Amino acid sequence: MEKETYECDVEVIHNDILEEVKQQMPEDNNIYDLSDFFKVLGDSTRAKIMWALDLHEMCVCDLAILLNMTKSAISHQLSTLRENNLVKYRRDGKMVYYSLSDYHVKEIFEKGMEHILERNGD
């Protein structure tokens, strides 16, 4: 049995479409940044932290208990999230509370979960 391929069998090129897409294609450095953005979200521990922070602002200690991890491990993951502008923090005396950095991050994260839950039929 021959394997089906999904390649064009014709030599016609849709120049109008190519020009339109080419004009709207982001700069390479922006595409690289977008790729890195999704790589950061590609870690399950960071995804759990993001899920928790999507629901409520939390401190490192509470996140460590919630995820059954050390404070050091949580701090390391939060540092990565902070460096990529996905979370922000605020000080209240000696306490430091983390939350999602803005509504864009919240929306992207929630839409991603919506997609997964829809796909899985939940």
C-alpha cells in the first residue's frame, strides 16, 4: 500500500496569497520570542503554577505546599516565569505574592486549557 502524501501536484502558485501573508509575517526575532514564550509554558510544573495563579494570587510557601515541592524549586520556576514576563510579584511586608502578569497571559492560558478540555471532552 502506497503512503499518501499531502503535497501540491500542480505548479500553480497563489502569488496574491503569498504576498498578503508575506506582508503580514512578523519579524523573525518576534517569531523566535513567540516560540520561546510557548516553550516556557511547555513545562508541567510551570503550567501548574500558572493554573494556581490564574485562580488566585499566592506566595511561594503556599505554592510549595500546593504542588508538594520545595520553596527553592518553586522560586526557581517563578524566576523563569518572571523573566519571561508571565508572572509579576508584589511585596507586603516580608511576604511576596505572585500573580499572572496581565490579562493577555490569563487569556492565553485559559484559552489553552479550554482547547484541551474541549479536545478531551471534559
